[in-house]
Amino acid sequence: MDDTLIGRGLKRTPLPRFLLWLVPWAALLALGLYAVYLCFAVGLNQTNMDNRFAFGLWIYLDLTVIALGAGAFFTGFLLYILKKKELKAVINSAVVIGFICYSGAVGILMVDVGQPLRAWFTFWHPNVHSMLAEVTFCLTLYLSVLAIEYAPLVLKNRRLKEVPGLLVLENQLHKVMVVFAGIGTLLSFFHQGSLGGLYGVLRGNPFAFREHIGIWPTTFFLFILSAAAVGPSFILLTTWLVGKVSKKRLVSPEVFQTLAKISGWLLLVYVVLKGIDSLVWINSTSPKTGVQVSSFYAHPPFGTWVLFAEVVLLGLVPAVMLLSRRVRARTGLLVLAAAMACAGVVLNRYIMTIQTLALPSLPFDSFLSYSPSWQEIAAFLAVLGYGVLLYSISFRWLNLFPEERELATKG
Amino acid sequence: MHTSKHTTSLPAHRYTLVVDLDRCTGCGACGTACAVENNIPPAAEKATERTGTVWMRVHEAAAAGDGPSTFVPIPCQQCDNPPCVDVCPQRAIEYDPRTGIVAQIPVRCLGCRYCMVACPYHTRSFNWWTPEWPEGMKATLNPDVSIRTRGVVEKCNFCVQRLQAARAKASAAGQAEIDPADYVPACVEACPSRALSFGDAADEKGEVARLAKDPESFRLLAGLGTGPKVLYRSSDPAVRERLSRTGVTRG
Amino acid sequence: MLPGNTDFILDPANVIFLGAFALVLVTALGTLAFAIVSARRAVARGQAASILWHEEFEELPASARSCRHALTGELPGRHCERAFDCKGCETHARLVADAKPLPSIDTGGFFVLADRLYHRGHAWLKQEEDGTVTLGLDDLATRLVGKSDTLDLPAVGERLAENGPAFRLKAGKARVRVVSPVSGEVVETGGLGRGFLLRVRPDGPLDTRALLSGREAAAFLSRELDRLQLAISGARGVPALADGGLPVDDLSKAIPEEDRDRVLGEMLLEA
């Protein structure tokens, strides 16, 4: 059964070993599902969030995985719209990773809200001025688009494609994929942006609030750009990791070069714009409300080092590294640079979600701390478990890397 | 698309609460009266200061030196330019353009808590637990206020049900406007030291309008431009200086 | 949300926001519906086999896609762009028109029989006097089938499509289909020992322009032997035999079990 599902010419580990590999991830998923059950059955009192720290680990996770999952839309955009053919080698993997990230985020979001059964209210009574309404609309639609993009990979499974109708459907879907790539790009632009907008519009919070360009705060544009910049880096990182774990050559080296160059350039533009935005915020936006920016960095551990780490150490440095031919020539350094770029965005999302809430606002407030409960951590890890499970299964039974077979035959 | 200014045309009535900090003893009667009036359930066994449901919080602000603390009752500030209304994805928060009252609609609330993040005054409560009343207490519930379910956000709405009742009374008597004496929130009614006063700031001759212009009155976080309709007063310049600041200078 | 609903607010922001999303939703659903409808239509029209063959062909390695005129040396290095459909190929038509009579058959270790035509999926076709055709495996493919392997033949009455699966080969864990050189109805099944595998009544007049014979077929088989050797040695980085030669009598023995599925797929043009 298992043998007939594995693509022709692809070497995969024996089934028992594969199942053994899945066990710990399935255990993580099971523990997380139990935590989710507790949250549904007993309530969100199972978390350590409270009326002051109303968003916690989960929102941070949502923002982070959606930024990292941007590789799916951006690779699709580069391949189908800008015709960067070499990225065909990673598009399937990018779609699976995107699907994992987005479905994980939507899943966690459904646990995070107090009344998940009312989620459809947003569609029926939308407040079009709310960034969260925009996020909800775009995210739901884009997850559906990702599912449609995932479908051809599944239909091309060795066993399924023996049903002629399914493979014909795959063929037809493939022909219209450019439309879905276009829609995916449009939707991603808006929801990546709106996720940034979530915080940039907070008029009551001078730490998060930013100047507006038209109807959108600058964070709207910075989130789009940073997500597009690290998307390819994350694809590079995951492809390298999957290659290491499976001990296989999955893509030709040129693919890494292309991903790194695109990531590097976008990251550089992002860092410059983020720098300008920070200067405007430090010198104008925040002081106008009567709050000096220095006060935001007076609460350890959030010193000015976080700004430096975010913009320079994990922004400018990896951008320059990714653009340097000498760094790119050495896989170790290249992967390090990609990891640093991803870490920069992970830190940015952390600052946005956590520091924003930890800082005091009323004159007699104090700095708040919050540490997630085991239920929150378990649900968080469940997304990781789910991701590894779905990716492992896809890697085993679907052809995620079209170049793999040829690279294996070359020896 | 994402910024709407409510301040462009101020409502015909602007119901406003004035808190005299010099008079507040921090007794908490306002909060108790509020809970009784608005069907706020007794705190769950494991509820903390930060997870309980409180519409009227009395905060103790310590003085700079060894001076006496100031007690600051903080209900929803009923902003004229509220940062919360626009963030709700499904219009579960309404700014009434006739009264300036910002009301949360719990039956429409998804419980996403974005409004809680958006509010710099921390005046909202999320129902972390299923609300439960001991058997005998159920009979004392206020029939004019619906109870809320677990997983939704709630907050002070200036006892808007009392405004409805006052309107009904006026309407029955054939009057166009309500008698101001008929619309007084529960907290104001309950305050033993008369630290709270309430009225329509749009009524130029009224007491509240006069207090609003008084130099001893100030608003919390005025620098954010939210336009609260809860005013604070103190004759002590040091207290005014300390509490009217926007942002914290030290941790 | 919708106009007419009491909750609908008619203002530019709502119209733009909801209109844009409605547009995106309709485009996505419309495109999906279009793909599903055209897939169903293609299947109903019997185009499934052709579509699948073309898709499969795209994924074959370049070495498997050589033009027949490259095999004979007329157009060295040329690759087929038409999934071996020579019927509409202008290059083929021109070369065939100029062609001199084919010289005698050089078997190169394999038998290429004069009474039959060879498909590049390794099936042969023989026109019988009663208007039917018989199908079989060519000499090279026959020797790839080991003693314990089985052929899954379709039942009498089943329909074959040109370039669609004709029958399947089960060799250990390997499962490979052999493509049919003709469209038609199966009227009789044979076996490896009976001289043919299937007897088929073709749909309409027979068009054999895409099939090879004589010198071309011989060149094809000898090139296929090279490909086989490469396929076997490729994965291991060393030639299967020190002298590079293969035991031509039973080629199935030369293929290691774990490579059999891949090698058979490569030889029988299944991606």
C-alpha cells in the first residue's frame, strides 16, 4: 500500500521508521488537542491571558506563522506572474508550508476567540473599518485558495492519478493556476498588511500607533514587505532542513541562490523603510501624544537593544549577507543568513504583539508581565506537530520537489 | 477606510461623568452598585484582579513621596473619539450619535478581545468563566439588563437601561426630553461621599458643563485625543499633574 | 452584509470593501468551476488519455523524448514537442516525403519484424486481415518481463485509447502501464506465449503515421538499450556490468529489485 503511494523513482525511508518519526509529532498534536478541548469545555480561563494581557502567545504565533508562510504566495507570484521558472523546484513545498502556516493560524485563532461559533458574524455584520475584518476575510479566502493550490499535488499522487478523471482535473487546475496565484498575491498583500495594520491603527497606544499613508498605517506596508522578504528565506531554510533530515538533494543550488537574492533585496528595502518609519515615529508620531519613545525602552528586558536587534542585527546584517556572493557560495553561511532574516521578523512580531501589551499606558500603570499557561504552549506546539505531520506525509507520498528524482539519479 | 472621526459633529447630548478625586475615599460602593445594577456575577473562585469582571475599577494611585494615595475610579471613559469602535470586526461596539454613549453589544461579540487591546484605559472585562449566581441571588437579577455568556467582552455603558427607562417615562408623560433626575447611573447614586456627578455636558447651563471648563478638571491620557466623557477633578495641582500625564516616564 | 439586509450600510467604504471581496470570491469560484467543468467535459469527450499522455510526456527526461528522426541520424539531437504524435508534424511529413526506401533491417540483437509497427511505448501493432489489429510487447520490453512477473490485460469489450494504458505490468513491487498505439475495443486477449497480447478492433480507419518500422524501429530499440543501461547504472553511479554490456536474453535479471519500478517507468514512459 505505502509503496504504491510513493512517487516513482523517489527513495523514502521504510514505513516503520517513518511511522516512528511521526510518533512524537502526533503526541504533540494530541496533547495540544487536549488543551484545545479544555479551552472549549472549560473556557479561556485555561490560559494565562487576562483583561490586561488580552492577546498572548497565540496571537504572536498567528502573526509569526503567517509572515513565514508568505513564501507560498510570494513564490507563486514569482513563478506564475513574473515567470521565474527555476522556482518551480520549490513551489510545491512552498504551497504545503503556506497551507500549514495558514491553517494552523486559523485553527489557533478559533480557539483564541471566546465564541468561535460566532465567527461567521464577521461576514454577516462586517465592520469594514476594522483591520481584523479585513484579516478575517482575506485569511479565509486565501486559505481556500491554498487548498485549491494544494489539490493538484494530491491529485498527482501516484495512486490517485490512476483515476483518469482526477488527473484530468489536476491538469485543468494547473492551467488556471496563474489565476489563483494572482488572487493569492492580492489577498496576501491585504492580509499581511492588515495584520500590521492591527497594531498601527491603535490610536490609544503610542508605542504601536504609526502615521497613516492614505487609510493605512505604515505598519501595513512594512508587514507586507517584511513578509515578502522572509518568505523566500523561510522556503530556503525549510528546504535545507528537509534535505538534511531526509538526507537528500532536493533542489539544485541555483534555486537557493535565487531565493537568497530575492530575499536579500526585499529585506534591504524593508530595513531602509523600517528605519525611516522608526525615525518618524521617534521624532514626531509618539512625541505628539506627549510620550517620549525612550519611555518604551525603560522596562527590562525591552531595552533599546530590541530595536537594534530587529533593524540591524537581524535585518541589515542578514540582508547584506544574502546579497553577498561570497556568503551565498557557502551553504552554512547562506542558511545562517536566511535563519537570521526569519528571526528578525519573528522578533518584530514579538515586539508588536507582546511589548505593546506589556508597556504601561495610564500614568499609574506598571509594566505587565505574562507567561503562557501549559495549555497555551501545548496548543502552540500542536501547530508545530500538525505542521511536521502534514509536511512529512506530503513529502512521503506527494512529489514536493520535482527536481529530486533527477538529482538522485545523477548521484 | 480605517479611521472615522466621531468628533466632527458632537452629539446633541453628551452624557458625562465627573469624578471628584478629593472626595473619593476608595470605598468601592460605586463598583458594588454597578455590579448589582448590571448583573455582574460574583467572581469565579479562581478569578484574579486581572481576570474578574469589573465595570467600575477603583485604582489606588500611590503618591510620589509618602503622601496619601489617590483613589481613581475608572469606568469606561465613553470617548467621543473612541479607539475601540473601529477595531471591532463585526460592529459589536456602537457609538450612539445622539448621546455619545459607547455601548458594547455582548450578543454580537466574538470574544476576539481586540477592543481590549485597543483601549488604553483597560476598562473592559472578558468573561473568562461562565457567569454563575448562587441560587438565592438569581432572584435579585435586574430584568432590564441581559446577562452575558462566557467568552464575550463587556464594559460600562453609563447604565444606558436607565436612560431607556427615563425616555419611556418622558414619552408616557408626553414630554420630548427626559427629566435629568431620572437618568443617573448606579455608581453615582451609590457614592456615599458624593464624589461622582453625572449630567449632560451639552446642556450649557448644567453643572457638568461648568465643571468640564473648570481648570481643576482634567482627562486621563488627554494627549491621545480620545476625548473621554469621564472627567477627573482635584484641587491638588500635584495630583492633577501626576494623573493627567500621557505615558509613563519611569517603570 | 448584503443589500436588503437591515444591517447593511450603504456607504462607499462598505461598497468598495464588500464589492472587492465579492469580486475575488466570484473569480476564485468561477475559475474553480471552470476547471472542474472543463475536466468533466474532457473526460466525457474521451480526451482524458490524450491529456494525461501529454502531461506525462512533459515530465519525461529529455533522453526519452528523442525525435524519431534523431534516432536515424537525420536530425541529430532533436526532441519531440508533440508527444510522439507524428500525424500533424510538419517536420515528419517533409522528411517522409523525401525519404528513400528503407534499407534492410539491422536487428542489433533484437528482432524487428517486418509485419508490424512499433510504438515508442514499447508496444507493437500488427494489422490482421480481418480488419482487427493485434498488440504485443516489443522484443526489448518482453525481455524486461521476468518469469514471475504478470501482465494485467483488459477484459474483452473494454475500450483502449491511443496513448492511454493498454495493459499493466506487475513486476515485484513495480507497477507500470504500457501505452496503447491505437484506439479501439478489445475483442480477444492473448498472452506472451501466444504471439499477441490483445486483439483490438480499431475505431475508424487506422492511422499509423506515429509508429515506427524497419530501420527506424531498429535504431529506436538500440537507443532504448542505451537508455536502459543508463537507467540501471545511473542511480548507482557505476555501470551495471564491468563491460557495460547487458545480458540481453533476460534483461529483468539485470535490474536490481529496488530500482525496478523506476527503471521500468523510465523505459515504458511513465513518469
